[in-house]
Amino acid sequence: VQLQAFGGGLVQAGGSLRLSCAASGIIFNLYDMGWYRQAPGKQRELVASITRGGITTTADSVKGRFTISRDNTKNTVYLQMNSLKVEDTAVYYCNAKHFVRPRELWGQGTLVTVSS
């Protein structure tokens, strides 16, 4: 059972990246999915989430720039990040919450660095 996130890297401000998180060992469509991030010296915060049914929420700080989506046929959730800012620099973590049971999984994190 694991979540594997990838797609991070170094990008200039104004650029784009797409993060992917592949789930294995779970029934993917029973989980609500989310992306969190943690910048140095700051608490982990929710960036975006998507329910089993495809309802999304997005943090105000990234609204209009980041889009979360999921492909249940590939057991994968994505985070498309456009118009990146220096303040988006953080480790991004994938999260899965079972829609009924108290079960939560975290991915290993992928580093996004935005340079000015």
C-alpha cells in the first residue's frame, strides 16, 4: 500500500509543473485525494483536494493557478501548477482519505523549487 508522488523539480517563476501521485494497494475510488505542501519553517497546508465524485477545493493562495484532477482508471491524482511563484516553493505531499473508514495515507513528498 503506497502513494508515490513525482513530478517536482526546479522551475522559474511564471512556469508550470504537473505533479502526479500514483496509488497502489488500495481501492482508489473509495478515497478522497489531496495535495498538501510544507515550506521550510512552516506548517503543512492543504493545497487542493478532490472527492471520489470529482468535487474539488483549492486554497485561496493557489486558486486560478493550480488545478487538481484524478484518473480513477490509472489510480492517479494530478496537480497542475501554472504561474508558479517563489512562495510556492515547498515539499508537496499526496494524501488519501478513505471516504468512510478512519484510514489515511501519505506519499513521500516531492520537492518543488521556484526560482525568481
